[in-house]
Amino acid sequence: MLRRVTLFSLSKRKKEDEKVAKYIVKRFGAALLSLFIIITLIFCLLRLMPIEGYLGANVDKLSEEVIAAKLAAKGLDKPVPVQLFNFYRNLARGDLGKSWIYRENVDIVKIIKPKIKISAKLGAMAMALSLVVGIPLGALMARTKGKWPDKLGTGFIVFLQAAPSAVYFLFIQMYATKGTGLPMLYNDSKPISWILPIISLALPSIANYGMWMRRYMVDQMNQDYVKLARAKGVSNKAVMMKHVFRNAFVPMVQTIPSSLLFTIMGSLYVESIYSVPGMGGLLIDVIQRQDNTMVQALVLIFASVGIIGLFLGDILMVLVDPRISLTGKGESR
Amino acid sequence: MSLFRKGAVMEKASEGMADQLEKALRDSLPDDLTPEQVAALDPSRFEMAEYDDTLAEKTGYSSYSYWRSTFRAFWNNKVARFLLIALLVLIAFTIIQPHLPGQRPPAQIYDFDDGSVMRNLPPSHDFWFGTNAVGQDLWARVWSGTRTSLLIALIVAISDNVIGITIGILWGYVRKLDAFLTEVYNIIDNIPRTIILILISYILRPGMATMIISMCCVGWLGMARFIRNQILMIRDRDYNLASRCLGTSTGKIMIKNLLPYMVSVIMLQTALAIPSVISDEVFLTYCGLGMPKNIASLGNLVEEGRKMMMTSSRYQLIFPALVVTFITVSFYLIGNTFADASDPRNHV
Amino acid sequence: MKKYLALLLSVVMVIGLLAGCSGGSDQPAGGEGGEAAGTDPYTGIPYSSDTEYDYLYSAEMTSWNYLVTSVSANQKILANFVDTLIEYDNLGNIVPDLATSWEESEDGLTWTFHLREDAMWYTADGEEYAPVTANDFVKACQLVADVNFDSDMPDMLTSYIVNGSELYSGAIDDFSQLGVVAVDDHTLEFHLKNPCAYFLTLLTYGCYLPVNAEFYDSCEVENPTPTINDSGEEELVTNEFGTDYDKILYCGGYLCESWLPQEGITMVKNDKYFDADKIYITKINGKYNAQADSIAPEMFLRGEIDECSVTTNILDEWLNGDNAQYVHQSKSLGTIMYMLFNFNPKIEDEAVNNAYKAAVNNINFRRSIQYGLNKEYCLSAYDPYYAKDRVANLMVPSDFAIVNGKDYTEFGDLPELAKGFYDEAKAKEFRDAAKAELEAAGVPLPIQIPVFYNPSTPNMDNSFQLIEKQLEELLGNDYIDITVYAGPSTNFIGEVRRPGKWGLYEQGWSPDYADPATYFEPFGYGWTFGSQEYIEGEEYRTGYIYTEEDFKNFVIDDEDLVGTEQLVFNSLVEDARFETDLETRYEKFAKAEKYALEEALLMPYQQYNNGYIASKLALFEAENSMAGICASKYKGIHMLEKSYSMDEYEAAKAAWEADKAN
């Protein structure tokens, strides 16, 4: 009998695995399609912009003949579909092209690589910090629900989410460096200069993690199994740690891969005030300079990151939470 | 569409529900009573009640009214009550402010008698919030900016709702559209929100219309997804099936059975849309893609004030920042409280 | 172009501008090897013993290819790495640099330069690479004349040098036919299409810098996989010249020690440089910060950097507080901003457009605005304290073009015109006249005047708001109705100026060479601000100079022609442009300018500077030139103990001007 049960559950698991695989493949295909549509759309839209951006800084001082010669040399007199086709041909070889304006004639991959590294490094540290601070904060608030630590925490979280971050980041930079010996600007070789950017980067996520952790825990605290555990006489602490916290952490897991991946996008505010040479604001920068190849490349990267992040998050959830079954949910759609 | 991600909104709502439940639980089932408390209990409550025919007949009907319960639940929260009143006063004031006597037009530039501009005057009796770098009255500009930003926020929130609910219903009900809409949703949802905002603001010319359009483009997503999920979930619940079996019309099911479930979330979504629109506006302005600077908006005022932070003119930052913070905090808290209150499960 | 302006005008990189100078003969010799002793000759402030200069910048370099880039942020740095044939001293005199002497042929068509023999190319590490020879200039010019090299400024070369345009357009493809010849290693010849009086000043432009051919070729790398260029062709090799700091050679006073994009740049003195004794600042550390405007002042006060710009936002605080001892104006740049009328308006609302068109063709209307515009008041948005210093009343700045000791602005009636037109009573007279004439013609009043500001130019929005207020209050809301719109912060010119949706437009122009002609280019044939379509036709370029009489006699009777005075103006400019005798030439340009101003075709509005700064650089020791890249050199510049205060700045300026007058 025991044997039969095992066999049954094994075959069920196998079926489940197939489902997961199928699901992954399907998701992957859809993701590729989304990427294709996004890139094509951006590519065409950028071609609708005025020509100034293609001609460098001196366009007003160029004569008509020179402008015409330049456009022809760049292939911009060709129809958009041809240009698009060339773009995809290069993309297929893993070549994102060269920047035109942001750093003239330099491979985009070469520009972006070190930036991603720095943003990811700081971002990962900030994320670690925010998890280490935010999760216990949320747990503490949930445990002391309605009492002053909870109220204080809520106030802190609401403030962080409500106040314009451009303002309080600058505030931190100006006042935290006064007399403390902390440098105002980031320096890759001096870890002490990383402190303030990391804290600034972490603050909003601390608020975020704290808020969600508290919510999930409070949610769990009302579940029947918690009542049962308490009725059984399990100590409050044990209930919290063993049951509530663990279960509440599961939904948090899902967001971690994408948050981690998104750190490579950098933070516009923080990186720009601390001179962190990362990705923050790069997209805006290249958009404003109309460096089309860079815009395409960045949109491609960010969209891919978004898709991969979601994807990993979902997979992770399936792995972490045994209750989730693709079959069940799939049918309810 | 991501299968496992609960709607963010749902989770926010569920917190409120959980709060209420827990409170009820605590109130009804005190963990351990002290001997004094035990002594204080009314012994008559432990006596057997006698059977009474008339009382037995009374069951089965309550004078439950959804909206009254909602408002009562909301009104019981002191902070929310206070914030609501303060917010209403603020909104009323922003609307009537230009019609009050002695108010200055926000775009008027003031000169001294010698022809120089009244720049950066600190707050005074004449100019309550001082003047800005071009000699405009900051008091008038803050309120005019609040008006602009609230107007944008309102338009965006309403269109988020309209677009979101329409698409959500279509998505949930019309099976043929499901795959297509799911794909559209995926495409938009896969790109970070800020990138969409930036791209749209860049491609169109910066201005109020662009800002509204770009925010609407990303705002309806959450709502539509939520409505769709709700429709799929609630449609086939037992009590709805029962209703349908008993001959209740679809319309009535929608209004009486489905809508109350959604009102809480729609309200919450609307309330949260307003602060997020305002912070998006501040963000876009920071990126240089905001509204024309001569139109006062909270984003513009904060951005202008930010440059003054380290000077004695920092009042130019403090006033608009206070308004932004206040509006955001109150909408956030009120929205959450109202969402809790409007959830019928909390009316027990 | 928008970017050019934005970068040129808005950005914090004042630093580069205050750079180096060739150390005129009257300079006290600074201590050797950076051991600074002595004092600033103009104020007596002692030189600092610190010879390391730190600053914060917000515009990162986009290219190291000095032959290609016209972005000012790049040129400011690169000017210190690669020397020019000639340069300027701090009083603005042309002095030898890479060329020790030069002569012009009788017909003015051939210029011969004799190069110095001790100039060497160095790698970024400071290793000697090769001597700088005439061939390096030939190679560079041939590259610039190649359309595939994609230089930003080919016109600066191809329109002067024999066969330049033909090579650029591909009509001929043998680059040895270009009119730049290396007679021997140290003798260089330029063959010009036409005599050019100001040719020397062109040579300080990026496209006339040398490049070592061997090094250039060595930068060629094979693509691991052939990429497809935008024309759909496969590219097997890429030349990486000028993509990074170690992808160029150095022959200037500084070497680049390190450069991390968006992080910082470190420049060190090249001790082997032939003019090394004129390099006083031994090390220059630039730190990148996108928010430099807000952060640099605080860092300056904490002593972490030696220079910051003091934006209008914080100016009050600085000028009136303790910091007044540091803050002063920056030197005027050659950039002149003009307030333009739109002679070819395409305002979307047709009725508005027609009314505006009728008004702008009415001289009394234009004059009412010209006489009514209080520039000093409107410019107080840029500089509330010394707005007067910004006001420009002439098309060409003073101190820019000088012949035989006489400044261009002293020719003809220009001294009179330099006083400006602002006169409220007269403005009202012209308004009344214009009103009567326009009403008689059935033009509805008020005339709608849409104006656009560029959001990425600081203070421009405020300035336009002041213009709106000032003009409307003076001339009355029933006469004009100015509406200020925000343009897009990107593609401003493409979105606003070219489509012609504006009624008044503030447009800047920076000089390319030291001759008044450069300021007339945007208003002459083939170029234009505000009337492009109308002067493009070939028939008007036949060389025949139309006179006012011709228009009165309907020699040209095209009904679509608007602003016929423009053609007169253009003919006057053409007349002046081909004059080779400098005095007559300036005389003729002055005449054209007088015509343009008196007919109110355009209104010079302001002469740009970088606003207020606190800087320890002795900025009057910098090479003085409004055109070209030399003014960005740190050569000859000392660091001071303290930044000038406004008083010290004015004193230094006065002393410097006196020095110059001698």
C-alpha cells in the first residue's frame, strides 16, 4: 500500500514537472515575442524623431550638402525596414552596435559592462541591507501590531514612501557628511564612500520590505493553523518564528530575483548625486541626447531583465512553496 | 500572465481584512482572563436562556446596509477621520483659493519700485510663502500647483479606473480576448514603469497632456488585472451560483454581489493612484521631462526648491514638499482605511 | 545644435574656459616645477603653493577624437592634450605654438608654416612616440575631408582648402589632391580656394589639429565578427582612434593619467613638453557629478574642490554673505544671443499667423519692440546683480576682432549703436504708428507672439517671463500678447525653430574664427535663423547685389517674399564677405550691421558668460580668444591662494584691460 502511494505521487510529480517545463517554454516564447514587439516599436518611434540627433553637436554650423552626405554615410536615407533588418542581423551576432553620441564610436557593450557591474554591486549590497533591516522591521511591527513600535514603523514607512525622494536623498548627502568625515562623492576604491549611497539606495526598499513583511505576517497570524498552534500551547515566539515568519517570507521570495536583477538599472537619484558611475539615469541621458543605438540597446536590456526577473521569481515560487500547483491554478483561469 | 503573483492591490486589501479579523478575534477571545476580570463577568450571561417562540422568529433578517457599514467602519478610525477632514479642507481651499480676496495670480511677477524684481523674498506678511526666483508669489504658486497636480492625478485616476475596469471586464468575460489581452499586459508589464513613462514623455512633447497620457498608459494595468481576476474568481462562487439559480439577473449579481467586493479595491486603487501620480510627476520633472516651468505644479515647485536646499531660501522647497507629503500620506492612509472599511467581510 | 548650445551655455564646466595662457612677456616668471612663488600680476593675490587643481563637472566627455568632436566639454579637455599650430597669449595676440613662423603668399592663396623641431608625440603613459611633423597635419586634414570619418566640423576645412568640398562630396577620391602639403618634415603648406584674412585663427579649431598617421593606423582593430553598418555593408575593421584616453597621442602640456567615464579624469603635467616651464598646474583632477550645480558649491566651501559655479539660485546667499570673498563673474564668452523675428512664420492658427506676418513686416512694429525691450531688466533672470554686463547691443562682441589696434566695434556707426535702442517714449511712438498702420490694413490686434524657451538652458524660462511682462506692460495688452511656452528639452531647434511656430526666438551663435564674418553667417545666404526657406533659392545667389532701389522698383516682385530688407542686408553682407582689405572689410560689415539693426531685422540680446563662479584659477592669465579651443588651455595659468571676490575680479579685469591697451 505504501508502495502504491509512492508510485502514484511519483507519477503525479512527473506530470507536474512536465507541466512546469511546458509552462516555462510557453512563458519563454511569450517573453521573446514581447521583446521583439518592444524593440521594433522603439526602433520605429526613434526614427520619427527630427534629424538633429544623428548629426552631432555642431549641426547648426553644417551646410546642407554636408548634412546630406552625412545622412547618406550613416545609412539613414534607407527605408526604416531595411535599417531594422540590419539591426536584427547585428543583434543575432550579439552586437548591440556602437554609441553615436554618448561616447562616440565606442561599442555599447563596452560602455555598459562596467556600469552594470557598479550598479549591481551597490544595488546588491543595498538590497542585502534592506532585507536585513526591512524583514525584521516588518516582523517586529507585525508582532507588536497596534502598539508603538508598529505605529512608529508605519510612520517611518509612510514617510519614506510619501516624501519626494529627490529631496531627502540630497538632505542625507548634505547633512550626513558634515563633520562625520564621510566623503560626499562615491569613489570606487574607497569603500567608506559607499556607505551613504548604499543607505540611500536601501531606504526605500527597507520601507517596501517592511511594509510587505508586516502585511504577510499579519495575514498569516489570522490563519487557522496559527490559532491551532496557539491553542496547542506553542509559545508565541515559536509560533511567530516557526510558522508565521516562514510562511510570510514565501511571497517575498518571489520578488527577490527581479529586485536583484533590477539593481543593474541603477538608481537615477542616488547615482546622480553621489557620482556613482553606474547605470542610473543612463537611459534618460541617452534619450535626451538621442543616441538611438544606445536607447535601443538599453530598452532591450531592461525589458529582458524585467522578463527574466519575473520568470525566475515565478519559478522560485514553484520551487519554494509546495502548495503551488500549476495544474490547479491553470484551470481556474 | 504571471500565475502566482497576487495582485498587489488585493494584498493591500487583504491586510485590512486580516487586521479586522484579528481585532475581532482578540476582542471575542481574550487569551487569559485575570481573576478580577472573571469576577467582573456578569453571571447572568452564563444562565441558560429560556425558549421563546417570538425571538426564534426574529432570525434571518438584519438591517444591513453596505454603505452605511462601510462609512461607520471608516469613521471609527480616528487618524483616517482626521486626515479625511484635513484633506477635504485642503482640497476645498485649493479650489476656492483664487476666488478669495487679496490673492495674487500665480504667474504675476512683482517688481520693486526701482524696477528690479522681487526675487527670493523670505516669507513675510505680504508674501506668506515668500517669492521665488522670478519674483512670483509662492503662496499663489503652491496652491495653483496643488490644483494642477491634483487635477492631473484625478484625471489619471479616473481614466485608470475607466480603462482598467472596461478592459478588466472584457478580459474576464470574453474568452477570445483573454490570450490577446494577456499578451498586451505582459508586454507592458515587463518593462519597468519608469521607462515607459520616460519614453512616452520623450516621444511626445512634454506637457500636461503628455504626462496624463503616459501615466494612463501604465496605470490601467493593475486595475484591469485585478478586475479580471476578481471576475474569474467570484463569478463562480457558490453564492453567486445560488443567486443565479434563484433567477437573479446578471446585472443585479454584478451590482449586489460583485461590486461590493471590488469597490474596496477600486477605492484603494484610486486613492493610491493620486499619490503615485504626484510622485511620478516629481520624478519626470526631475528628469527634465515634466511640465513647462511656467505652469505651477507640485513637481515643478519641488524641483525648483530642491536647488535652494542649502541656502536660506529653502522655504521654497519646504512649502511644496510639505504639501506633497501631506497629500501623499493622507491619500495613502485614507485609501487603506477605506479599503478595509468597504470590504463586506469586515462588516461582521 | 541644441546639444551644442546646451552644452556650451548651460553646463558647469566653466573650468576649462578659464584655462591656460601662453604667459605674455610681462608675466612674472613663476617658480620652476610648480613651486609657485609670486603673485597674480593683476590683483596681487599670492599664487597658491598647491598646484593640484580639483573640480567637479557634469558634462562627461563623449569622444576623444579631437578631429571629430565639436562638443565643448570634449574640446575643453582635449585642448590641453594636443597643441595647435598657433595659439594666443593672455592678451589675445597670436603667438607661435607648434609652428614657429609662417608666411602668406602674395596672392593670399598659400600659407606656409615652419614647425618647431622639438615637438614630440607622447603616449598616455608619457613615453615618446615620434616627432610631430608636417605629415601629421596632412593626415589629419585628409581624414576630416573624408565623409566617412564623420567629423562634426568638416565645413571649417573643406570650404577653405583647395579640393576640400570635392573630396567630401566624393566628386574626387584621391586625398593627396587636398590642398594641404608637407613640403618637408617641418614645412607645411595650406592652399586656399580664396584669400582668407582670418585663416590663422581658423587653425585653433579642432579639425586643424595634427594626428600621427602610424598611430592612427595602429588603432585599427579587426572586428571579431564583421558587423553590418547602417548602410547594410559588412565592416571588417574598426578604427578605435579617439575612443579612449589611451587611443590618442599627446603633444600638449598635459597627459591624461586616467579617465573613468562618469567618474573622473586626471590630467598630469607632461614634464617633457617643449613649453613645460609655462605649465604651472601640475595635476588636474576632475570629478564627475551629474548634480554638480547643487553639490559643487558645498564642496568648494569644504575645501574639497577649487572651483564651482554659483548658480542664480544660490547667488544671493553667496554675494551677500561670508562667501562674497570667493564669488565673482566669469569672463564673457564669444557667444551672442539674438532675439529674432520670424519672417517666415508658420504658426498653427492661421489667423494668428497672418496677423503676425503682417506685423513683422511692418517696420514700426519691429521697432516698437526693439525700442521697447528693456534688456537689462529681462536679463536680470540670468544675473540679478550685473545684468548690464550681459546686455549685447551689437551683433559682434567687442574685443573679438581687431585690425591695426582698432576694434571692430569702433568702425562706422557702431559706437553709436552700441548704446542700444531701449527708449520707452520712442517705443510708444512706434507702437502708435504701427497700430494705426496695422488697423488700417485690417490686421486684428493684439498681435499674438508665441515664444518658446529651452528648458535645458538655465534661467531662459524666467527671462522669457520677464520679457512677456515687460513688453506687455510697456506696449499694452491690446497691442501685443506674448505667450511663453516650454519647448522640448531635447531637439529644441528641430521642434521649435525649424518648424517656425514662434514669434520671437532667442538664438545663440558662437564664433568659429576671429573675423566679424562669423557672426553674419547665420543671417546670410545658405545659412539662416528664421528665414531659411525664403533665401534658399539659387536665383538669389547669383552674386548680383540687390539694393533697396531694386525692391522699390520691383526688380524682385515675388509676392511671397517677406522681409525684403533681409535681401538688402544679405547683399551688404556678401559685399563685405569678399573684401580682403581688412579695414575696408570691417567698414563694410559695420555698414551691414548698422542696416540690420536700424531696420530692426534682429535684436542682439545678450553676450553669454558662464555666470558666477568661485575659482582659484587666475583667469586673466588664460589664453584669450573667443574662437577656437585655445582658451581652454591650462597652460600659463596659476592657482591662486583664494578665489577672486567680485571687487578683486573687477580690479583684475581693469588691470588686464589696461595691459591689453598697451
